[in-house]
Amino acid sequence: MSSNEADTILPLVHLYALAIDTQQWHLFDEVFTSDVIADYGEGAVWTGLATFKQIFAAIHAVYSGTQHTMSNTLWDFQGNEAWALTYGHFRLIKPGTPGGDFWEGQGYYDDRLVKVKGKWRIQHRINRITWAGGNPKVLETTPNSPVVVPITSLHDVAGDLRFLKERKPGK
């Protein structure tokens, strides 16, 4: 693995954020495999890129704006497979929502990446929220249907993080 190859992971992670915030769902084609498994917790698990794009488009269509900021990305390459862990901060804005116009959260993305035609793509993503604030009514896509967002502590799940289990330091 060359240093140039390692340099491809950050743009991939950042392109995901840009795709969501601009609602340019075709950019997901450059981020994920066609058979992606996207696990966002509490039954929010989608299989296949077409389904993932369709669901995310519907979820995000209700917001006048979103902002996703990615940071603290670590990765470990093992041949044609890689593991990455990235922290994320996100804000969702829906003006006129009783109780406040935004909800925000922080969390992490625990990703398995594979090479597809020589390019790295995320094949399996696990996303969990570690902090949330603002108005939870902003998350409702159906009025009066509350969305419960469980909070996950990294120190509580450290033994389950695939990045930590799969990485091979020094190899």
C-alpha cells in the first residue's frame, strides 16, 4: 500500500459528507459499493446502494440544510480490504419546527472498505451517535412520530469496534 493509496481514504470520507449536504446522491456511487450494508442503528439498516440512496434522499429532503463535518479518521489496510474509523458531527435544519429549528449530533463511522476496480469503496458502514442536542422534533419525518436516537459511548463499545478488532499494527 502506497502513501498515495492511503491519501484516498480522507477524500472518500469527505465526499460522503458533501453528497449529503448537497443532496447529490449520485456521489454515493464514488463512496460505497453496490452491495453496501449501511447500519445506522435501531433497525435503520439498508442493503444495496440503490436502496441506501433512495432512503437517504427521502430522509434528507425535509431539511432546508444539513452540515456534516468529518474528523479524526484512522485507517488500516490489509491487502484489498481496509478498516476505517471516523468521527462525525452533523446538524439538520428544519425552520418552523415547534421547539427549535435544528438538531445536531456527533458520532462515529466504523467502516469496512474494499477495492472495486482499483478504487477504495465503503462496503459496510456502522454509524452510531455519541452525543445529540437541539430539538428532536426536527428528526420527525411524520408529524407526532418521535424518533428515538440512542446514545452510544465509545468506551462502552470499544470491544465491538471492528476497526480495533481488525487492525494489524505494524503490518
